[in-house]
Amino acid sequence: MTHETIALEQTGHFAPIFLDYLKQTPQLKPYYSYFPTLDNFKQAIADKQFSQANRNILADVLKSQYVTTEGGDQAMAQIEKLQKSNTYTVTTGHQLNIFTGPLYFIYKIVSTINLTKQLKSQYPDQNFVPIYWMASEDHDFEEISHFLLFGKKYQWETSQTGAVGRMNPQELSAILEEMPEKPAIFEKAYLGQKTLAAAVRQYVHDLFGAEGLVVIDADDSRLKKIFAPIIKDDLIANKANELVESTTQSLADLGYKSQIFPREINFFYLKDHFRERIVREGNHFEVLNQGIQFTEEELLAELEQYPERFSPNVVMRPLYQESILPNIAYLGGPAEVAYWMQLKGVFAHYQVAFPVLMPRNFALIINKTSAKKMEKLELTTTQIFQEFHELKHAYVTANADSSLDLGPQRDAIEKVFESLKSKAHQIDPTLEGFIGAEASKALKGLENIEKRLEKAEEAKLETGIKQIESIKEKLFPGGGLQERKENFLNFYLNDPDFIKILLTHFDPLNFSFNVLTDEG
């Protein structure tokens, strides 16, 4: 594999707020605590306060969760480290997409693992544990229920409802039967575990356990109990809603779009088969669509007895994460980086340290076939990020039998009409408008001729144009980034060392777009 990097702004796929964050634009500095550099982690470590009691609870929860994970003993050394006061976590989070979902899920974890290695080198007296936070309480089944493999969409059909992490994955045997190859790690995970969360922990451990990754499922009463004071405050005081709205407005005033929107109450009520919003209705609280009501006193008693039934939404989930982990960095995609900045005021209000906010690594994988086609068409890796119509125009212009540039003819027409305007001014100035209109017609006609000439050349170069179109669709399916559509099995099945390649080439502190080309 050859490795190149491209500036993110050259790709045309990233929002202004994300690019401005990486440029350290001064107007965004109030919305985060530390810019991600190795030196800045020194302060992040110093600022992170985490009690021994909470470390012990965290370790106990993780040990109990790994009991059902085959080979889970491998994670125990890392979990034991979490009980030490000089151990910190580096976290990424993601939904429980079946069969890992989009490729960037793998990129998130690789970035997180590699960051812990760099931190250990920089700060040898500290320990750093990479964490994958499973979004096990999410109830958006549609988001996680499908994946693409070799151009075919595989869909999980189920009548199960509620938090996806609690669903039984046995039904995925139908998809395993459909697949042309049945990777053993997924058979073991989906057919050998009783919940989707346990299954995901299993296959993620099989892929990354040797790198020290620890998987956490925060759907646990012991962890929720740590967070209960903040849950209570949000239920009663609704402070997060006010703070996030204020920050969102200030970012909007700077020209940035919002990624998330707070609610008066930012928690769901969670039980085995449903996860529904809690809302205040007059002098009582209601669980939407379930016919469940509480007085304030009853709701707080419910929280005291069953904290696990209170599930944070996107506004409160980051705060929950930072309350139960000794965490110093969060790695996410562009939208995640943007919405975390909307939450800075909430962290300050609850006196929870805001972590180093980092983008995950981004990558494009170019296989041997596409690489050979690009070489033949003289397409560079930078050019391939351009829109298809731009590539087509450049290709036709470069390969046309004669120049398609009618600039000299355009200049000549403009000179003729300028001369005519000068003459008209002397004879009858009122004719200048008429001559100007005729000039516009002539130039428009020339533009049409130019388009017709290019169309004629396109017909001659049809084969090359179709090859460019094919390459673009292969590397940017549907016009989007490969990593957001393709599944990692597209690469892993052909090369079992695929993850090792990513671990070798990804630098989490190099904020560029990685292009990995298999040149055979």
C-alpha cells in the first residue's frame, strides 16, 4: 500500500465549522477546552478529576460485562489499569450497526488505539486505555439494520423494538446464510450471544482486543447511579436546554449550522421493549406513547430506585460518558466534533471536564483495479476528489483533437463590438444599448458553439469518460465518501491484514485525508 495525505479542505466533503476548528479559528475557541496536540494533553490530564470509588465501579461493571465474551480475559489487564489513579481513557462511540456498518466505524477505533500509543510515548508515567462506547440504548433500529457488501444491501428484518443493544441477534443467522462468505467472528458473535450489545462486544474484541481496546455498555444501573444527580437536575431544572440553546444561537450568529437540538428534558424512559421521551405536562411527567405518568415525587423515587430506566439523548450522552469514565479525549466524525462544541456550556455548568475534542482519521482505499485505471487515465489522487463533471471537462480538454478554448474568438468578438459601440457613440448614442444586446447574443452563441464542440469531442472519448465515471462511483459511491457507504468486509475478506495496514498508516494527530493505494 502506498500512503498519501490530502488537505481536508481539498476534498470538498467537510463543513466550515469542522475545518475552522482544525484551523484554530479564534472565534471558535470559546467552544472547546484544548486543541488536540500532544503537549495540550498535559493540561487535560491535570484537569481530569475522577474518584477512586467511581474507578472501582467502572472496573466492576466492565468485568461483569466481559464474563460472556470469549477471550475476554485478554481485556482484564486493561480493566485493572482503570482502577489506578494514573490511568485515563481515550474514547470513541458509535451505533451498533450490524456487521460493523460503514467503514468509518473501523477508522474511529483505529484512530483511538493509535492515539493511546502516542500518548503513552509522550507521557510514560500515565496509562491510556482505548474505549469503544457502544450506543446500546439507541432505539433507531433503521439506522443500524443494514449494510452494504460487494454492492449488495443486507437488511435485518425484525419485530423487536426498544433499545437496540437489548435485542436478540439470533435473527441475523438469515443474513449469515445469504452472505457469500461467513466470517467466523460474526457467526460466533451473533449466534453465540444473547443480546446485540454482547455480540458487538464479542466481534470488536476479536478484531481489536489484542490492541488493548475495551468495550463499554453504559446501559447499567451502577453507572447510571453515578450520573443520577445530573439526571435529576435535568428533569427538574432543565438547565441543559437553556445552555445549549444559548450556545447554538451564538454559533449561528457566527454563521455555523446546528447539529443537535436540545429539549426541555433530555432523557428517555427506557424499559425492555421501548425507549420513549419523558415530557412535563403541567404538574406531572409523562412517558410519551406509553400511558405512563409520574408526579415529581414519583419520578424522583423512580430515579432513585431504577436509575437504569433513564436514558440520555444526544445532548446528555456526552456528559454521561465524561461522568463515568476517566476520559481525556473523544474522537468522532465532523458532525460529532461540531455538536460537542454546542455542549461546552453544559459541561461548564455541571463542572465536568470537557475532553480534548478530536476528529477521527479519514481515508480512501484505492484497490489495484482502480489504481491501474487511474494511472492509464493520468488521474491523480487529488483530482479524483473533484466532481465528475469537472473531471470529464478536464479529460476532454486534455485529450481533444484540437483546442476547445475559444478564448481568442471571444476576445475578437468583444473587440469588434467595442469598436461598434465607439462608432455608434459618435453617430447615435442611443444605439449603444442595442449593440450591447447584440454583443451578448454573439457571445452566447459562441458559448453554445463551445459546448457543441465539447459534446462532439466527448462522443469520441466516450470510453475514457465512462471509465472515469466508473472509478468515481467505485471510490465515491452515490457521490459520497467511500467510508460512509462501504463495509470493511469489502477489504478485510480480500486482505486479512487490512486492520494492521490502517494501524500502521493512521496518525490521529495528522488532520489530513489519508489515501491508501494498492499498487500490487
